[in-house]
Amino acid sequence: MWWWLATPITLARAPIDPNDKVQCVSYAPFRGEQTPLNEWTHIGADQIEQDLRQLKEITDCVRTYSIENGLDQVPAVATKVGGLKVIQGIWLGSNRAKNFAQAAIAVRLTKEFPDTISALVVGNEVLLRGEMTTADLVSIIRIVKAQVSVPVTYADVWEFWLKNREVYDAVDFVTIHILPYWEDMPVRAKFAASHVESIRERMAVAFPGKEILIGETGWPSEGRMRDGALPSRTNQARVVSEILALAKAQKFRVNLIEAYDQPWKRRLEGTVGGYWGLFDSVRRQLKYPPGEPISNFPYWKWYMGAGMALSVLVFAVAGITLRRRPWTPRFSAWLAVGISATSAGTLLGIAADKMYYESYGWGGWLMWGVLLLAGILSPIFCAQALVIGRSLPTFLDLLGPREERKWSKLTAVLGLTLAVTAVIAAETALGFVFDPRYRDFPYASLTMAVVPFALLMLNRPQIGVRPIAEAVFAGVLALSAAYMLLNEGRENWQSLWTGAIYLLFALTLWRARAEQSQG
């Protein structure tokens, strides 16, 4: 399986090739915990210089979005580094006074660095955010344009240019954003380049006579699926490679989003927001060095080894348990142990990889770390319970009145693992109902935990009362799964997989019986 999952792809054009430089890339200097969401964040010139010297090797141009947080230093540093042009951005919002103050600084920078700043972008997606009226935007564009000698533009997603055509008359060229992943009808990676081409051609017909710059396009390397649009390392490399080849063949300008992964964007856009970069945010290294194979799982050998070790451990625990407590388990029990061991061992690497990329902040690391731990413990202790005929404990066995508990170490560990899995499953399932856009699908870790619980129902007693707590969790999971599957669509295999596991877990909890624990 790992050989198939980790098979590298070969591209006709390397995504990033120093011998064939990228035209332009969006640049934000923030690293680690640095974020423009805090007004006091200020990036030093030395850090910016490190980045620009590195970017100079792959591009001749960077696009910025603001002059705040130290970004006003970019033109000066680019001049010092040499060989880099800057498309200078002016961030506009609902604060009129701040808008004019930023515009004034940008105008000054344009006059101080006329050989470096090649254009001004007056506002970025401010119409999309609904923070300015079209009339106010056009007014400030004209004011800025009257004070500078470089071309002036405005940047927004392509639909908003069609909805606000009067902006076209105020700018020197049109800057559109085409992000196939974020379209209202998401586009698969293999169709992303052709989608970009068709939209650019449509805009050229709608706005003749002025150049159209694709100011943002690209693909994320990590994050959740949207319909059939799958973020992955190979998909990002493929989309970037094909768009750059298309731009070169048809001779149009394109700016990629973005130079470096930006962790702070995950607060706004979930996991996927932090992984649009050509360079990773930690090591500051190219994700796809020329000549190296591109794989979704470059560490697959480690993942495979860890998974095999977990599978062996599950069988070893079952065998040791029988030696200590002689019993003749049914064939179905050993089959269930085998299925649990295989599913857990197969998915361990995927679950660990997802935890690494999808955990953000201590809360994220805690939740995904605990779920992964549950996915590791569940097959181990369920194997022990399967071979000795023990059934899955209920929440009452763990948290009920002391005199009614049927206590043992195995009951305690299994009950706690079950409870933790149920809570996290319910929280994520409800998230896909009330706030789904940026949620990650926990299909790997959840499968590792739930499949052994479901198989342990082979030992379910035939009598007993259905516990209320389990019934409530089952109802929440089943209803949430049904909504999620309808909302996410048939092409989203991450959603289909996650929904299926929610339903399996719901069925498992629904079948629970209060007297099933045998101490």
C-alpha cells in the first residue's frame, strides 16, 4: 500500500527551476508565531533580507500586500539585494483614515525606489470582504494614481471584477485572483490549469484593451478536500508546473501564491490556509527541489515500519493474554484481531502525518494527539478483550455510581479510550454541521480507534438496557454524518470515509448494553 501511496510523480517542467525563474510570487515574511493579526508584530530588515536573497534565486519579482508590520522595508531591502522588482500592495479596509495613511506611505516608497517598485496594488479583495464601496475604492485609486508614475491596479477574485466593472476604468491593468481550490464549485487539480486559462480568456473578452495580470493562483499542499479538490504535495507541484508552463506558452503574467507557507493563516482558513507556499515555513526550503522525486509521503518507509510494528504488537498482546489466561477464542475473534491490527498498522503513518500538519496551537496538538493515541490503544486493548471474550465497556462502567461499576484495569483503559474517542468524534462531527468550511477530516485516526470497537461487538451480550449516553452520542454522530455527506458531495472521498466511520461508530454505540461489562 505504501508503495502505491508514496509513488513519486514525474513532471514535464519542474515546479520551481532556478534556470527558468518564476515571474512573481506573493511574499509575506512571517515565521513561526509571528502574525500580522497582532498589530505589534514587526519584522526586522535582516529577516526580510534573508528571505529576499533566497527568493532571488527562483524569481525576479515579489508581490506584497501591505506596508504594516515591517513590510514597508521590502522595497529598500529588495534594492539592496538587487535584481528584484516589487509589486507594492496597499491594504485597504473599513478605516478611511488608515487607508489614506497607508496610501501616502506607499506613494512615498514609490518615489524613493522608482527602479524597484514596478506597480502599486491599491487594495486587495476589499470588495470581496465588503469593507469598502466601489465608489470609495475608485476614489482612492484615482488619488493614488495621480501621485505616482508607476502603473496602478486593484486585486480581487475574478467574479468581483465582473460585478464592479467601474473599477476597470480607474486602473492601468486588471489584477485577478483565480484559485481553483477556493472556487464556489471547486476544481480538481488535474483541471486547475485549464480552469485558469478559461477564466483569463473570459476576462480578456470582458475587459479588452488592458493587460490582465493573474495576481494570485496556486494550490495548497495540505488540508481538507473540497468536493474533488484535494490538497497534496503532488497536486501542488502539478498545478504550479502546469500553470507556469501555460503562462510561458501564452505569454501572460502570473503571480503565484505564495513564497513561504504562512502558519498564521490557519487561524483564519484552517489547515489549508497555511500551506500554499513554495517553501516550507520551518526549514525555509523548497518543497520541490529540481531533479528530486515528488511524493505525498516522503517518509513512507518510516511510516510503514511503525505500522508494521504496531500490527505485530497487537498480535503479541493477544497471544500473551492467552498464555496468561488460557482460553479457546473463536475463529471470529482472531479474524477481528487481524482486521484491527491491519487497519491500525496501515493507517498509523497517515494518521501521524495528518496530526503533524493539521495540529495548530496547543489545543490542536492536544486533540489530534489524544485521538491518535486512542487509535493506537484501541486495537491493542480490544485485541486483549476479543481473545478472552470480554465485551466493550459502557460509559457507566467508567463513570457510573461506584456500587454499580464492574471494574478492572482492562475495563478502565477500554472505557477511557472509548469515551475520549466518542467526545472527539462528536465534536468534529458537529463541527461539520455548524462550521464545516475549514474543518479537517479525521478519517485515519478515527478509523484506527473505531474499527476495533465495532469488532469487539462480537462479544456483545444479548441482554441489557441501552445506555442513554451511548444512545445520545449515536444519534449525534448519525445525524451529523448524514448532513455532512449531503453537504460535502459525492466527490469528496475524505468526507465519505469520515462519514462512514461516524456511522459505524454510531451503530457500535447504539448496540451497547449497560450490563455488558464483565469486570
